[in-house]
Amino acid sequence: MNIEAALKEAMNIDGALGAALVDWESGMSLGTIGGGKYLDLDVAAAGNTEVIRAKMRTMESLRLDDTIEDILITLVKQYHLIRLSKSSRNEQGLFLYLVLERQKANLALARHSLRRIENDLSV
């Protein structure tokens, strides 16, 4: 599945407000869909890049021999789900970012759907 198809699939998840595929080394979006006046996905992508970098540094400091599957940020009205992914060259460095309206979303199903999309994505 290409980037455009993956993002469209992500927007079919109940409660989806916006989605992006982001290179967390550069903070640049490879593609976005949704968002709007109050949800600038490019700004969010850059900010969430810093979240991932901080968590990677923390894991390194703790000498954790593990990898991040996803990161959830829970707001009063939204869920922000960050799903780390590997490129087609099997290099970590990408993440799928999904913003959900909390009242309409089922978090467990959203995580499951995002995992499936990530597995089908080829970059």
C-alpha cells in the first residue's frame, strides 16, 4: 500500500481527524490528510518528532533492549497515536501519526487498524 492509500485508510478509522506519515529523523511529513484550522499536521509532525527523540534517548539511557511500538498522548477531547514504522529498507525512522476525536474513537480498534496499515505500507 502506498502513502496516499495508507493515509486514506487511516482516515476511515472511527473518530479520525487527521493522519500523517512522518520521517522522525528530519521531522518532515511524507504525506498528510485531514487536519484543518485547529490541527496543523505539519506542526504536529515536527513536535511529535521531538517526543520520539526524547523517548529514544531515555530508552538508551536506561539501556532498554526493546523497541517502541506506539506512543499514546491522551487529551481531554482527543487521542494522538504515534505508531513507529520501518521503511521498506527495514530502517526505523518513520511514524504514522493519527489524531482521533475521543468521543467517537475506540482506542483498541484504532491501534489495531493502525498496526495493520503500518504492516501493509511500503515506502
